[in-house]
Amino acid sequence: MGYKHLIFPAESRFLVTGGAGFIGSNLCEAILNLGYKVTCLDDLSTGFKKNVDIFTGHPNYTFIKGDIKDYDTCLKATKNADYVLHQAAWGSVPRSIEMPLFYEKNNIGGTLNMMEAARQNGVKKFVYASSSSVYGDEPNLPKTEGREGNLLSPYALTKRVTEEYGKLYSKLYGLDTYGLRYFNVFGRRQNPDGAYAAVIPKWIKQLLNDEQPVINGDGKQSRDFTYIENVVEANLKACLASHDAAGQAFNIAYGGRIYLIDIYYALTAALGKDIEPIFGPDRRGDIKHSNADISRAINLLGYDPEYDFSHGLSEAIEWYKENHKT
């Protein structure tokens, strides 16, 4: 189980785009802990230098400040890379509804730049972040690859388009691409601040500050919350996956289903707080229920998620308590 036993060829070089972000910084850390070289590419527009400052001075770590919208930067970053873990993107469904042009340039154009640069520089494997948002209004549970509905946001569209590019780059150019459809990832270093912060870190911070959190909608939305360690495992195992699995997208989750209101009360209990939430309006573009069938990732990537929701939540709570700033 997990990824700490994985072995890559000696002197393997990884490039993590968006490496100063939540998922990216955890990937950088895991790769360094395994003993391999990693380059972090980030323009620091949504990532934070503090997430990767802890690696500064490590002999296997390199930081490049650069923008994936610039093709020359992508070419420079992918030079000598064996594996690309492409996490750089702007997230948030609501923000994408406000900024569709920017999302197209950054998430689609930037990803295409990275794929083409990876092809030109002979990268072995190109693993990229997709999203459960690609399922749109498809009502059936669990969500299964190949059964998608109408898209509900520009963000979801950008992820769907990058999957199609991934398919083409494998078929036309022989670049092994693997799309990872993340389902509500949470864990250490996830940003609790801002209008578009994910619910778990945001609620933890608000409860630690004795503030009253807002739940969008009635709290009866369900999600397949996925702890960060499972996502790290999926990325690294995709780098070792067979050529036959390339060009596909994979659900990356634990395979569970948790209601937002139950998460809220689990947090209040864990933090010893007696604070009732405020219920606000539903968010535009949100999917009501999300739960993943992870059998394709298990069968083709060897994915074997180690952390269920309660295990991950307890670890996340401890991290936020230790790193809490009001």
C-alpha cells in the first residue's frame, strides 16, 4: 500500500508544475523523500513560496519561477525531465464562471504548452491533474469513467479539454499521458483563506478562531473526499504505469461518500467546538453528489489508497492545529 516502496531508475528527474501549491508541494516532498531529483515550476499566482521554502538547499531540488502560458518556459522546465506531474492550473468552479477567458488561457493553453514541451524533450510519462467536475450533471453514482454528463462550468470544460488533448498526444505522438480525476482532495498545506478556499481547511480555521462557518446549500451534498497521500500515490504510480494504460483518465478518490453536514459536525467534535453553521445559497456550477468508482485506477495503475476519510481528516486536523494562525 501507499507509495513509499516505489522504485524508479537511478537519477530519475521529475518536474512538478504548480509545485508550490497544495498538491504540488506534497508531490515535491514525496519525491525528495524517495531520493530522486525534482524541479518545481510555479509562477506563485496561486501557490505559495512558503510551501517549498523547506526544500531550499536540498541537493535534489530546483525551483523555477515561471508561467505555463509561456511556451519557452515550458521547454526549459521539461529539458532532461523523465516524468512530468502537471498540477499547475487555476481551480474553483465559481471563479471560473467569473473568469472564463483566463481559465481557457491558463488551464487549456498552459497544459497544451506543457504537453508539447514534454513531447519535444522526450519525457517518458506525462501525468496531469483532471477533476471530478468533468462528470457535470451525470446523475448516476458512483461516477464511472466514460459516463459523463453536460458540463456545468468553464473550469470543468478546461479539464475535459485537457483530457482530450492527453488522449491525442498519446495516440498521435506517443507521449504516455495519464489524467487523474481528483475528487475533493484535502490535507496539509491546503490554503484555508480566500473566497474560493476548500471547505475542510476553511471550516477548520474558522472553528479554531471561534467563527461561525457558512455551508452553501442544505449541507446534504455528498463528496468523495480524498486525502492528499492517496493523490501522491496515484501520481507516482501513474509514472510507472504501462504504455497500454496511456491516453486515459482515472478517478482518484477513496471510493467513499461523505455528506458536508456530517463533516461539519465531525470537525466541531474533533476540535471541541459548539458552534452551529450558517446555511447559505447553493453555489452555481456545483455538482450535488459525487462518489467515485476507482476500479480503473486500481486495475491499470495499481492504485491502492491507504487513507480513508476519517484517517485523513484526523491527520489534517492535527496539521492545521500545529500550523494555525488567526
